[in-house]
Amino acid sequence: MKRLLRFYPLLMFAMLTSCMPHTDGVRYTNIVIPIEERMVPQTAPVNVPLSIYAHTSAPDGCWSNIRFIFEDTDEKAYQLFALADYESKGACPAVLVTADTVLTFTPSRPGNYVITIWNSSSTYEKDTIVVGEALP
């Protein structure tokens, strides 16, 4: 019996580690990736839909699920960023993963609309759209 008690901690450790998930690789979700190309108009009329084009790419096939987020942060301020997921279980396929989009919104008041374009979780660039009254 004393012999069995000596092996009890070892037996418990073996049982606990066998129940733990084993991961072979890494996985990250919602990683901000740079928007490489964009077309933002410099001017636009009020109450007329305007379009913003954006393009991004990821360097290899471990990247997937690229999506664009465009949201307002204030009455005349918006932000645009691209998110992607990354999963690797070893070597990544040598393929460029790309995505593009055309986003549309309608400015409701004249003034300067600021679009913040995120290139990473800490760096960004800003574009300004001057919105004026529509001609009759």
C-alpha cells in the first residue's frame, strides 16, 4: 500500500496532462493587417452616396478570413481596418492571400469627414473628405 501511495502523485500528473489539449502550431484571430491600397475621394456632395475602395494582402497561405471593418467613431469621423486570422501547423503555403472591398456611406451634413486607415494595431493614416452642399 505504501508503494502505491508513492506513485499516486505521478499517476495524478499523468492523468491531468493526458486531459490537456495538445496544440500543434499557433492560431491568432482578428489580427490587424495593413491596407495597402485605397481610393478615398477628396470631395463629395452632401446626401449623395460615396464609395471608398480598399485592398490588402497577407504574405502566405497561413492567413485567412480577411475582412474589412468600417465604422463611425464620431459624427464626421470613421475608421477603416482589415482583420485576418493566422493559423500555422508548420510550413505555410507560398501563396499571396488578398482581399478588396468597396465601402459606401452617405454624408448627411457638410464639413470635413476624417477617415482613419489602420495599418496595424498602433499605426494609422488619415484621409479627409470635404463634403459640401449639393448643387441644385
